[in-house]
Amino acid sequence: MSLAALVVAVAALAVVLRSGGAPYRVNALFVDAGQLVPGNRVVVGGIPIGEVEQVELDDRNRARVTLKITDDAFAPLHDGTRASIGVPSLSTQAGRFVSLHPGPNSAARLPDGGDIGAEHTEAAVELDALFNALDERTRSDLQAIVHGSADQFAGGQAAAANRGLEYLSPAVAQLRELSGELLADQRAFGDLIVRGATVAGAVASRSGALQEGLVGAAAVTRRLAREDATIGDLLERAPDVLRRARGTLRRVDGALATARPALRLARPVAPRLARVLRLLAPVARGARPAVRDLRTLLPDAERALRGLPELERVGRRAFADTAGALRGTAPIVAAARPYTPDVVAGLINGFGGNPGAYYDANGRYAHIAFMLPPNFLVQGASIAQPVEELFNGAKGGGFLNVFPDYCPGGSTAPPPDGSAPFLDPAVAGHCDPGQTPRP
């Protein structure tokens, strides 16, 4: 009996000691207290673990809500704990509560009297504030949506709608998480909205250009759609082209490495080359008409070039025959070349050279006679030669049938220096150096 009384006394003492300990408190900083009052519940997962002890403003005009935690299982809290103000019903203003989402136990502990920062708290959204943020037209459209939804669910479609909401719930939860991430850094989110408004304003001010761009993009898309087969063929060939290009680029790399010393050596010439190119630019512009005219001549030139093979085939034989003829005439030309002075002298002297020293009021005149012998163009056959030498003397008359065999320069009287007649090796043995005309 005494043992049972001792156990009861120990248990009572433990209860008294536990209940007499100071509760654990943290301060949650809210942008808006959301009509919280002392005594409102503090819950985790809907289960009460404490109450709101005090609501006041801090030095930055934020709501400082002191939360008294009476459940030892959540004392202390850890970093990363989030707090939000919950509303049991959108139509009520009483019974607000603070919902806690404890941070991981591996995080640092929040000391007694510590703060849950405003970046980890969420204020309650009032229904009238939400509606006041909408203009009259939007509220009317929202009202039409509500009435339309009521009409849609009135025909026995509530069960189907409920099933749809079951599938929608994960998406809404993800959307809530996304909204929480966006609002975690309100300053960055505000900057994003302001910059987005600036971009939207810039785009709106150029709506005409944007519209033209969209129309052009649509036209390009339509053209690409019509060329679907061509684009598909290009895409099919692209891998092979890229493989070949890879090998080409690999060789280009080696070529560039080889050309690098030459480029370094050409660096001093680069400024002068730049000046040349600047001067060449107007020349190139001026050459455009000439190039255009030249392009019109290219078809005729092309036809002419096409005829060259046939001309070459015919001309090759002609040139071969001509070369053979020239080789055959080479000895004749070599033998006739020393007589060039005699021919020239015959043309000049024979047609009024020496005998043409007379003149009257009409100018100079000469007595010219044409002789029948082959060497009538040389001086030895001039009019000064006796006529009887044209005939065969007293041997029956008639023209000469044996003509003089002069050596080169022998058609004129021998000069005092003995330079004529000239015995050329090409004609040696084919002329008579003793034949000279009479002085």
C-alpha cells in the first residue's frame, strides 16, 4: 500500500513539475495580421499545438505575432518553419488561426523568443480585397462564370465535376507551391512585374511593327509548310553533309596552321593592301558596265571556242603543209636574199632614178622604157643601154635567149672600193663575177 502511494506521489510531482515549466514562444512576422487576436489557435496539420499570445507592430510596421507553443513535441521549432494565417470560411471574420509548417529537424533550432521572418510567412487573403482588386467588367465576367458553372452543374453533372476536381487537386497544389516560390522574394517578384510592364509597354508602342512581324512569320511558316518535302530532304541529307564538312574543317585547321607563318610575314603589307583595296573599290564599280557588256559577248565567244577543235583539226594539216613548203623554199630565199639591193636599185633607178634629173615648169620628169628581158628592173637594162644589145647582134636578129648572170651587186658598175660584186656563199658558183654592165 505504501509502495502504491509512493508511485502516485512521484507521478503527481512529475505532472506538477511539467506543468509548471515555461512554455516555448516564437515570434512570426506578418505583413498583415489578418484580424488575428490573442487566443486564436496555432495548429500543425489542423491539430492545435498552442495559441496566439500577443499581436503588436514592430519598428518596421509589420505585425509581430507571438505564438505560445504548449505541445512539447514541437518545442523547439527549426529554421525553415513557415507560418500562414488560415480562415475557416471565406464568409467569416472570426476564428482565424495560425498554421505552422515546421522546418526539418536537421536544421538549426529556433531559440525561445526567436523570429520566423516575413519571407517565411503568408497573410490571409480577404475576399473583399480580392474583389476590390478587380474592375467592374472583370467582376461582371466572373459573375457570369459563376452563374455558368451553376448551370453546368445543375443537370446532374456534379459527380463528373467532383471527379474532375480530384484530378485537378495535384495541379492546384503545384500551382500553390509555385506561387509560394514566386512570393518568397517579394522584391525580386516586384522587379519582375515592373520590368514586365516596361517590356509590355515597349511592345505595345510598336504594335504595328509587331503585327507586321507576326504576319511575316505566318507567311514564312506557310511557305515552309508548302516546302515540307524539300525541308525533309535537306534534313535527311544534313547528316552526310555534316560528316563531310567535319573532315573538310579538320583539313582547314591544318591549312590555317600552315598559313599562319605566311600571314605573320604578310602583316607589314596589310596596310598597303588595304589602301589598294580602297582604290580598287571605285574601279570595280566602274568596271560593272564593262563586265555586263562582256557577259553579253560570252555566248558568241563560247560558240567560237566550240568551233576551235574543228579548226585545229583542219589547220593542223594546213600548217604542216605550209611548214613543208617553207622548208623547201628556204634555199631559194637564201639565194635570192643577196639580190635585194639589186631589186630595190632597179625599181628606184630604173623608173626614173638616174635619168630623172630633168625638170620643167610642171616638175621633174623622166624617160622610162620597159624592156623585155627578165632583168629589165636593174640599171643595166635602162634606156641608156644601146638598143642593139637587145638583139642577137648580126646573128640573124631576134631577142636574147641568154641573159646576164650577175653576182649580187654586179648589175651596176663596180665601185672604186671594190665592194661589188659581192660573192655570197649561198650563190657562189651560180653567178659570173666577171659580168658587169658597161660604164
